[in-house]
Amino acid sequence: MTEDSSIQSAPIARRRVTWSILALFFLLIVGLGSWVGLRQIEQRVRENVGSSLSVMVATIHDSLRAWYRGEQQFAERMARNPEVVRATRELLAASSNSDTLLQQPAFRQLREFFATRESSSGNLGIFLISPDEMSLFSMRDVNVGQRNIIAEQKPELFRKALAGESILIPPIHSDIALDPVSGREGYQGATMFVATPVKSPDGKIMAILTVRLDPAEDFSRIFQTGRLGASGESYAVDKEGWLLSESRFDEELISIGLMREGDQSLLGVRVADPGRRLTQNKPADSDAAELPLTLMASKATRGKSGMSSEGYRDYRGELVLGALKWDPVLNIGITSEIDEAEALIVFRATRNIVATILTLTVALAFVLAVYLVKLDERKEAAERLRKEKSEVESAANAKSEFLAHMSHEIRTPLNAIIGFSQLLRRDESLSEDKRRTVRTIERSGNHLLTLINDILEMSKIEAGQLTLNLESVSLRGIAEDMRDMMGLKAQHKGLRFEMIWDDALPEFVDIDSGKFRQIVLNLLSNAVKFTESGIVRLIFSAEQDSEIGSGEFFRVEVKDSGPGISEDDQEKLFGAFYQSDAGRRQQGGTGLGLAISAKFANYLGGDLTLASELGKGSTFTLRLPLEASSNLEAQAVAAINSGEALPGLDIIGLDLAEGEDPPRILIAEDQVANRELMESLLGEVGFCLRFAENGREVVEMVDEWRPDFVWMDLMMPEMNGDEATRLIREKHGSELPIVALTASVLTVDRDALLEAGFSEILMKPLNPTEVFGAMADFLKLRYLLKTGEEGVKSANNASSFDRLVDLPDAVKEKFQGCIDLGDLDGIGACVEEIRSIDPTLADALAEPLANFAFGSIAAAMKNSE
């Protein structure tokens, strides 16, 4: 090396060091910033989940209080009844001997009296208990003259009732066999009571009347309504840490040894922390009485309420987030929990995206550093340039290998992110912040997948990195997905689309559904794209084909009436980056779709062929081995999750006459998140909005602003929604539409709210379709709808519900009656009857009925009269 070259190399080396240090510094800053940001996002997600659980606990608490008030009122009515008071006095005067009491006329009269009266939940028995804790009366002879089990198991609550309180006796072990399911000798299950004093005419407490209830009925069912997601559970716990309601994990608890076959989880499971995840390790091997209680159960033992967003172990050993409220009146703790893994699924998907982007950013930073150094090396000798060229070529080869290797690693998380984002986006219980996060994830994932999909797939094929992922799927479900997805595009283009299905094909098959879907979707997309008029057919059929190999095969044909493909193009069409004359005229695509499809077909053990003639259309034929599935469990899952949601109509504005002002909408809501949701939903469409945080503000704004429509939350500070509505009706009459919003599904009295002046009642979480539909019904609005390739059109609230008018009168009357009564079983039977008459109408009714949106259907029924 010459002296000049040595002098020149020194600053180049220093610059390399400088750029490397800057790149490392950049990596440190980006990495640290990303870590801090992700921690903040995670904390926010945990807090939001904790808030949701607290709301769930509050909702269950309100429902329990309402249920208890009903049972308490029944017991108090019975205790005040003169016949009961008289009979109690006579039984107290008699001997406490069982035989003597059973022979008393008053005893027989009470049995006849109580036999005709039941509480709202259906009582299992009535007790009259003397102050000395003996059962004076029971609907069963075996209890009479015996010490009452309430005094034995809950003496402190018995004393409260004897002091004059009406109280709930939470679930306790029954004194008689109430559970015939277990079949085990001595197993008696659980029971619970509502107790109230029986007073003499002069106000003195003579005895205690109790109503026996089944805790596995309404009590446990109320908790079953509070299950978030696939792992969420709400349950009751007492001060000793015992489970007081039915667990949703009974089968799992039996498999891990916390319960025996035939036992109840109610009073059979202690809410204790096993210290490890029992579902993945060996079954429980310790006595639950020796284990510490879970975080929420330990709070209940101290009569405390609380919430944890940091995670703790539940009685299965699973990490969960949870909230608890202790009710001193009901003497129970109300807990709602969800597995941490499910609660953080959106955050972890976001974290994976950030990690991928960070990795690519770091790689780009180092590439940039190398590139800047290369700019300073232009004056080097020809040999240096030759070496650099060689290095660049090596880098290109490394990039190709990298892309082929990373195909699976990049596409798999992207597909998962997009799929879960689509599922979460349809979850009406998500807050607006979470919904915006999900939409951002979905848009970013789709954009990135579109850019890299074809190139990554081809690189992966060339590198030999393909893997076969066989799974049990519904073949017919895939066919119908393709029909629904591409049929709509064909319809928008003015084409006729047909699907033909061979009934000889099995319903479920074992196949790599991802690759199979990609082949069929690519063939259909090309057929619709290049066909200007006529028809596109999708044909599924079975065949016995010895050309490919032995065994059964099935055939998927995509036929179109397009321009056809010349013989010269046919020979090259399955090559990479090749496009036919029609493809070049369309100026779209990468020329990789058919090449990838053909290679996929070969990899799946079949082939992809083409038959075409210019001017007479084309037929692409995919032949694959037919492997009927025997996996029953996977078939059940596939049957439930067989479809993909099609994009619907998006409301983008109001169709107003020239010079017409947008409707003024007053939203009464004390929760900030709910106000932001309504503002985002309605503000973008063009409504004029104002907000009120309590009922008093609502009344004032109606007086001053004169809105056209009011959304009224029922539970608000200072003045509730029903009181505010009564005042508005007194001042302004009944013309102003006021729609109630409530989350209390079990306690809402629809008739009472309508009598208070509400025009309609909607349940939270809100369905956008119901929101826009209600305003369209009452204000006679028309909306501007974005309908994909058709652009923008105007539409009012007319829908498939208009077809109700064509139903037979007998069917409409029966359906109307079931809706008025809230008879869910009857409604389901009516929908199936309607399906036999009009399947389209039945499908349109399915979603609002699933969301208990009876209001919109009831309004449509009235319009059909």
C-alpha cells in the first residue's frame, strides 16, 4: 500500500467508526423510546381493562340488589300477612315437639297458604323459626321441631334477623339433599335464604320467616351474564373465601383436581392461590384450606373492595386481572376477572408490530451508515470499486436469502394481527380509544401485507421454505366465502356470478386452507378483473384422477366469459413476472399471482391447468387430493368460525336539502369515554352536537337550545335520566324524541320508562346501526352511504325489515307477541319459521336480535301493519 493510500484510508476508517457510533446511539435512543412507549401503552391497556371489570362488577351488583329486593319484598309480604301472623302465634303457643306441631290446624293452614304462593325465583321451601332457633314450620316434615340450619351455620345473621332486619343468607350447605345429580351418598349441595321477622300486631318480633332459594338458579345466572371474552368470569365469594356461585370452569376444575365428578363448584371450591398454573402443570396436590387466598378473595375476607390491573393468580393458578366489590347488605364479595393473556392480546400484537418495525429501522440505520461511508470512498482505486461491487452483490444475495427465510416469520404475525383486529373491531364493548388502536393496527397490517405479500411468497418458494399446515376446515364454508366475497365484486361490475357445488364432496376436509384460499381467490380475482360482461362460475366437484396419483381428488374450476388467452401467452402465463396482453393492458399486478398459485398447487399434491381460446373465455382448473377430515373437534370450531365478514355500507354524511340545517342532538352522558364515542360516531356524519353531564343540565339545555333529539343516560349525578325526562315532558310535551340509554339489562323496567316519557330504550354497548336507525326513524333522516366501487348514494332507514309487510298475518302476530313479551325462545322459533318463508329477512333479523335490539324490530313491525 502506498503512502497516499494509507493517508486516505485513515479518515475513511475514522468516519466508519463515527457512523457506527451514531448508528448505535440511534439504536439506543429508538430502543429506549420504544420500550418506554410500550410500557405506557401496556399500563393504559391494563387500566382500561380494570375499569371495564369495575363497571362489570357494578352492573352485576345493581342486578343482584334488584333481584334481592324482589325476594325481600315477597318474604316481607308473607311475614305481614294476617293469616301467617295468626298461625305463627298459635304454633308458638303449641309444644315445640315435631309430632305436636305437625298436628296443629295452623300448621296445615300454612302449608295450604304457602303452596299457592311463590317468589319471583321460585322458592324451595318456607321456614318459620322461633327465637330459640327451632323450626316451627317447614314445607318438609323432616325439618319441623329441629334446630334451624341458619342458626347453626350463620348465627350472626340469624341474630340480625331476630333483631328486626330483613337479610339475605348467602349460600350455605343444605340440611337436605337438593342435588340429585351427583348421586353420592351424603352429598346435599348448597342452599340460600331470605329472612325477615314476623311481628305481632303490637310490633313485637315473634319469629323469623325464611324463604329457601336455589343459588344455582337466578343468583348464579346473574353472575353468568358478567363473562368478558372467552376467559372472563364473574363470581361471588364469602368472607371465608368460598365460591358462592357456579364457576364457568367446572370441567377444568375436575381435571386439575380442585373438584370431584358430580360435585358443585358452588361452596365446593375455595378461592385460593395454588402458586402455579394448574392447567399446564400437574393437578393440585395441596389442601385448598392450607393455601393463601387470591388477591380478591383476601380483600373479601376483610370486607374490602378493590381492583388490580397488574395481574395475580386466580384459583386455577392463571394470571388474571380483576375487580371486587364487597356488599355488606348481601354479605358477599362480587368479583369479575379475565385472563391476562386475553386482556393484553391487542397490546401484544402492537408490541410485535413495533418490534418488527424497530428491527427494520435498525437495519436501515446501519445500511444508511454504510452507504454514507461508501460515498467517501469514490476516490479509491478501481480494485476498491470492484471489491465494493462484489460486496453489494453479496448483500443482494443475503437480502434474497433473508426474505425467503423471513417469509413465514413476517406473514404469520401479520395475518394474526389482521385477523384478531377484525374480530376486535366488531366487538361493541371496546372503548373508542381501543377501537382506534385496533383500526390503526388493522390498517397498518393490511398495508404492509399488501406490499410484501407477493414478493415474500415468491422468495420463500424459491428458497424452499414452504411449510404444509394441514387443518380441518369446512370446504363448503370456504366455497361460500369465495362466493360471497367475489360475488359482490362481480355484481358491482355488472357480471353474473354462479357457484356450483357437488354434493358428493365431504363437508370437512384436511387441507392447508391458507394456500388453498390464496389459489382460488387469485383465480377468481383475475376472472372478475378481466371479464367485462357475461358470467363467472366457481365449480367444486369430486373426481377420480389417475394422472396425478392414486386416491380421490376434487376439482375447483373457475370459468369466465372474458377475452380469452392466446396460445403463446398460455405457455408463459405461469412464469414469474409474466403478464398476458390483457394483463398488460390493465396495468395492474406484479405478474406473480399465477406463478405462486401453480407452485402452491404442486406443493399441495395437485396441479393447476388452463384451457382458453381467444374471444371465448378461460377455464382454470385446480385439482387437489381429497382428504376427508376425521377431527370432530376441529370441525365444530370450523363450523362456528367458517365465515369472514363482508364490508358493509359506511354512513359518511347526512342527505340534507339545500339550506337545511343539520339536526341538533343533545347527548346526556356523565362518562367521558361514552361522550367521546358518541361524538366520534355522530360528529363525523355532520350532526350538530351538545353534551350534558347530569339531568339538571339536560333540562336547562332543552329549554335554551331546543334540540331535535335527546340521547338520555339513565344513571347520572344530581338528577337521573327518568326524572329529567318527566320534567321535560311536563314543560314541552311529547313531540321531542328522547331515547334512553342503559346498561342494566336485568333491572330495566321498559314499561315504566316508556310511561316516564321515553320514546325508546336502547341497551349499552351501543350498536351504530341502532343509533343511526333510531334517529332516522324519529327524525325521518336520509344518510349518505359509501358503497365501495359504487361511490356515494343516499338512503333512509329502509332495510330488509321492509319485507316484514309480506309475511303472513299469523306469523307477524306471533312474532309481535314474542317481541312484546321478550320471549327469547319464542323469538328464535319465529325467526326459523320466517327463514323458511324469506331467508334474506331472517338473516337481517339475526344480528339485532343477537344484540337484544328489539326496539328497531318492534318499530319495523309497527310500520309493516
